[in-house]
Amino acid sequence: MSGVRGRVLVGMVGLLLALGLRAEPLRLVFVGDVMLDDGPGRTIAAGGDPLAPFAAELRDADFAIANLECPIAESGTALGNKIFAFRAHPRAVDVLRGRFAAVSLANNHSGDFGKAAFVETMARLDAAGIPYFGGGRDLASAHRPLWLERQGLRIALLGYNEYKPRSFEAGPDWPGVAWSEDSQVIGAIRAARAAGADLVIPFMHWGWEGEPHPDARQRTLARAMIDAGAAAVVGGHPHVTQGAEYYRGRPIIYSLGNFVFDGFDKPSEKRGWLLRLSLDRDGVLAWETRAAQIDAAGTPYPLSGALTPCGARGETEVRNCVNP
């Protein structure tokens, strides 16, 4: 009987795959700013691992995505017009490898050490087998979606930055990040859907630092992205979390805050969210955020008992769930 049951199970799975369906929902994890210089860099140099406390959460996902808030390079020179310029040692790639399915380069620190360091970062990520999006060797590649595919479900990730300096923007024949122009963002979402994406998720770097709530600009663009076909909108950059809401039944998580980052003093800057999305072909089935408490060295730790936003398909109001 066990052999019969096995053959039936295999047959059911084959039928589901043939129909383009999943036996289980796809699980995506997003985290906010991951900066691997300074305190986190010193932890890595000493043989530590700033992602170890969340290793199980990252491993449990089908795909885990982070915003890489620094170049990883030995080349380049720090730009003189920036108060903070980050550059992680190449050993930092080993911390990312096996943890993240992809990283976004669309932020205001990817170009801190110039184009040479930016290109070296992409080369090191390529060598480590870590895909990236929101940045590239030219304008076209910077705006190209990253495709995630598993058991018939196709997801397109898009990354955009809209926080200065705009000098980091990719051009027709020079490297850089994808800059957030409304028409390009909306057009890219529609193009991804037309190209066969079941779901499109923009990962935005936006908003004002330290502000606990999204501004009118973020709200307007977030709604426009969902009107254009986005299944959800995820954001970061302000170094604090900014809440979540529903629009047309789809979640908008405005800012995940910091994740691996040191040098902050306010309690709100030392608290971030890990976002878990459960997805099927029709969109987000359920989502939840897990609180991360960041220590003085920039290492995040799961915070049990915290109340953070969560929700499920069919709901119109964001709930708070207790972190286990």
C-alpha cells in the first residue's frame, strides 16, 4: 500500500505541476537595510556572523531578499560629498551566500565608492551566485526585473531608489542604480505582467529618514503601482519602520527599517522588521512581520512577544500579530 500511496502522491504532484499549480504556497522573505561595513564588518572580520540569529527564518523561505546597503569591494574612493560612505570587505559575500536568493542594489549607498566599486560589487555577487536587481552595468540592466520561478509560479522583482544622490543612477552606457521615475516604474510593472509574471513586487528605497509614517509621495506612488498590477509593495530606507496598509486588497509595507546596521541611537532605529509573504498565483495569501532588535554592533535578534503588522487575503484592515 505504501508504494501505491507513493505513486498516487507523485501523480498528484505531477498533475499540479502540469496545471501550473503549487501544492504549497510560495514563501518569500524580505528584510530591510543590510550594511556590512563598520560594526557588522568588524563582527565578520572577527569570525562572527551578523545574520546568524535569523538563519532559521531565512532558511525557511523559498526566496529571501535583502537591500544591500553598501558596495562590497576593495576598489574605489569614498565620495567626498557624503557624510557616511560605506564599503564592505569582500569577505562579507560569504555572509550573504546561501542566505539570500537575491539582493537589491537600488539605494543611496551602493555608489558610495564610485562606479569602480559598484562594478566590482556586481562581479563579486555574480561569482558568488547571488542575483541582484535595481542596479546594473547600464540603464537597461538596472531596470530589468529579477525573475523568481518555482513550480510554475513566476514572480518579477523590481528595485528602485528615489533618495539622493541621483549621481548613482545608471545611464545608457554606465553603471548604477535604477532611479524611481513614476512613468518608468509603472511601465516596468505593466511590462513584467505582459511578459508573463504572475506576480510583480516592487522593492522601493524611498521616504524621509527617521519619519515613522509614509509621506503623501509614497502613498500616491504605492497606490499607482498596485493599480498598475503590483501584487504587493515593499519599502525601506528611512531607518525606521513606517507601518502597513491595504489598498484594493493588496498589502503595502512602507518601510522595513534597518536589519543589519549600527551607528544609531534612537530605539526606533534599532528595531526592524523581517517580512514573510505567503503567495499563490492570485497574490498574497497571508503576510506577517517579525520584529528584529538590533544591538550596538548592528546584529539583529528576533524579538519575541512584539506586536507587528500582519494580514491575510480578504482582509481590509491591518492586524497586529504577536511575534513567537
